[in-house]
Amino acid sequence: MIEPLQRGQTYHIYSRGNNQENLFHERKNYDYFLSLYVKHIVPMALTYAYCLMKNHFHLLVHIKSDEELLKDLTGFENLSGLEVEKSLNRSPSRSFANLFTAYSKGFNKEYGRTGALFERPFGRKPVHDERYFYQLLIYIHQNPQKHNFVDDFRTWPYSSYSGITSTKPSRLERDAVLELFGGADAYKQQHVELIDLDED
């Protein structure tokens, strides 16, 4: 039996298309998934890295503890606060299930298909130490090159690689990532060597 996601724990979350189907056909699909991610996951988790590819995706997230969620709730009197309050009463696993269900419904309607879109259950691996976190973050960014979607992972538009060093507004945990790597230059340099983890 798959263990439910636990609050206060960091995870590698991943999934692929059911029956090896593609999850994303065009740019608007990636954008739609990310918009639903903001709604369902951002209120209850911190995002360190992500990569969306045609037939699968990877996320590196920290599920907020009850204390972190309550801290977020302090002073909120708007929709964002309501979403955080909902997160307190909803299991983290349910939030991800809601994301996948919402995306699947929109995707199925758009392309005239029926049935499950994502493999079930979705994959999750706890991240217990800093070295694994570090390697996993690089691995996630390098995934499009590993799977031959592009020759250079840095050109893949649907990952957090460039977002970490960008100055544009973002919901990524940039400061934490750059601190771990020792700054933007070191972050870029340490992504040069390809990392092979048995993660998918």
C-alpha cells in the first residue's frame, strides 16, 4: 500500500500518462496544468523544482506542516487565505489527486477522450538528506535531455531551471535553492555534469 503524503516532509513527486499516453500536446496544456498547480498545490506546499514533459513530470516539493500552514493563514482575509484554510482540512495526497482530476477533466474535454489520464497511484519518494535533494533537483532539470526531448535541457521551456535564476515573479523557492548551491553561478556550473538517478 502506498503511504499517504505526510505534512512537514519533502518529496519527489512524479507520474506519467496512463498506457504511455502523452499528458501534454501543446503549450496551452502545460500552462493549464501549472495554473491548476497554483490553485491546488501552492497553498499547501513549497516548490523547489519541476519539469513537465510530454508523457511524464517530476516535482520536488516540501509539504507544509500544520504550523507552516497556520503561519501562512495569519492576516489572510481573501481567497488565498481560504485556500490555505482548506489545505489544513485536506490531506496532501487529496490535493494532488484533485490537481490530476481537474487537469484530466479539462484535457479529456479538449481532446474528446475519456478515462484516466495519469497512472495511479502517483509516485512519491521522501527526500531525507541534503545530498539527495541536491542531486534530485539537478536530475529533474536534466530530465528532458535524458529522455531526448531536447539536446540541451537548459532550452526546455517547461521546467524550473531558468526560473531559479530569473528576476521575474515566481512561486519557486529560489532563495533556498540558490543558498544550497552557493549562488547563481555555482547553480549553473553544477548543472553541467549529467546526473543519473534511478527515479523513474
